[in-house]
Amino acid sequence: MAKQLDALSVYDLGIWLGYIEGILTAEKPVWGDVREALHNLSTYKLVEGLEFIGSESQSEFLRLARIYKYSKKKLFAENDKSSLTSLGYHWRGRLTEVQKRWVMSSPKVHLDISKLCTGAHAFFEVNEWSALNKLEKEGLKEAAACLLTNNFTASEFMAVRTVESVLRRWYELKTGKVTERQSLIFDIIEDMYPENKRRPKEIQQVFYFKHRRNAIAHPDMISNSEDASVTFTHSVETCSYMVNLTGST
């Protein structure tokens, strides 16, 4: 499965491409240095959009390893140097086209950017994340990705929809009843626990989500960074609490 491209991957790629170019322009390059560069570049066969560099590096690595074997100090032959230099030019040319599809974003969100870059699962305990179903995981992944690109309304929508799914599972386990429409779960729970009655801890934030669901459904409303950050945080808290409460973990 391909790894999603991120800024660190691009940065490291630049380092290793520069490194191998430096080796090949040296007066007396040795196989050990070339070997190290090709080995690291071959890892890009698992990075989305950069697989061609990884695959071709791996092929060159295997081809040259049969020639030089374990002789790390052996001088790199002129014909191999020429061949690898041409391949480097080829990579640079293809990268010029590939990078036209890259989009740079500067997140304005009030959350840990490094955790968001890792993915929504970084905000959960391992057992809690495992207890979410596939669609719930995907919903939170999209919510986190939208935060990184400052698409705040979309992030809130996905986060609230995920909470609706988790609450629906909680309701069905608690009552034995099946809800026909997921979007009605906030109203159903509100009817079960009117405002003048004591509400269980696990549904204290349900009414926040109902408010946000109604707000983001309004055509004149656009979420801001604070709205989306708070909703994502509450979504993580609620999902974590619910899966623990239901014994799904």
C-alpha cells in the first residue's frame, strides 16, 4: 500500500537526490556511497506519486550490487557513473511534471499539526481506534485532512457525521432498537433525555453536536478554525468515551 506523500518525504527526497548527484560529480566516487544513496531512494517505491524513483533506484541497486558485491571502497566505474547520471536527469524531468500536482498548505488550525499530519488515529489509544468501524475511521481521517488544508466546514461535517455513527451504535446497544436514519440520532437522544432530566455523562456533548450539525447545514454559514478545532476535539473525546462505554474495545 502506497504511503501518502507529505512534506517530510519531499524534503528527504531532495536530500538524497542532491547526495547522489554530489557523489557522481566527485573525482573518485566509490560504490559504498552510491549504494547508500540508491538504498534510501528505493524506499520511495512506497510513496504515492514517487514510485518511479523508488522502483528504478531499486533496479539499479540490484544490478550494481551484482557487479560490485560487498566492495564498498571500490571505485565506481565511469560507464556506471554515466548511466546513473542520465537516470538522475530523467528523475528531475519527471519530477518537474509531478510537482505541478502538489499543493502547499499552511494550516491555521488550533491543534497539534504534527499529530494531524500523522492522521486522526494519533489522537486515540490503539484499542479505541481499532474499535471504530471502517467508515468512522475514514470520516475522522477526512476531518483531520480537511483541518490541514483549512477546509473547516468540511472538517466539521465529517467529524459530526462520525459522531452520529458512533452514537447510533451506542443507542442500538443500549435500547435494542434500530434507528432508520443516522441523522436523526441527536433528536432521538434528546427525546430520551429531556433538558430538565439528568443526562448521562456519555451524552453531555450530544447537544453541542446537534447545534453544530444544524449550523453547518445552513447555506449562509462557513466554519472557522476555532469551530472546526473544537468540533474535532469533541468528536475524538466522544468517540473514545463511547467505544469504551460500549465495551467495543
